[in-house]
Amino acid sequence: MREEKITLTLPAELLEAVEKKAKRKRKKRDEFLKEVITFYIAMEDRKTRIKKELIKGYKESSEASMLLSREFFEVEQEIFRDIFKYFK
């Protein structure tokens, strides 16, 4: 993979936290930041994929619920017709 150099400005506290974490993992700061950014992008992609799957699932579920309620309504109507016939 081709690499390009960038300049990044961070608040002092954030830079300090990055340096501590990188040191604890025995990584260079740029290696650590590459890992963090790669992880973040993967999580965002995963979150997007999961949202799409949830939307699809909810849509399919609502369609199934609609079919069931229509079927139930028809059965319910038949039952009420039979009950009303009984009481006539």
C-alpha cells in the first residue's frame, strides 16, 4: 500500500494520551495511529452494515406482521359472522 505523509494537529491532552498508549503497546506513534484509524474505519463500516441489515430485517418483519394481521382479520371476520348467525 502506498503511504503519504500528513500533518495532524491534536490537542495536547489527546497527543499525550496517544503517546502513552503507543508506548504501552510498544509501537511508534505513527504505527499506533494507523492502527487506531484503521480500527475506527472498520467499526464505522461494520456499524453501517449492521444498520442496513437491521433496516432490512425490520422491513421484512413488518411485512410479515402485516400479512399475519390480514390473515387474522379475515379469520376474525369469519368467526364474528358465525357468532352473529348463531344469535339470529
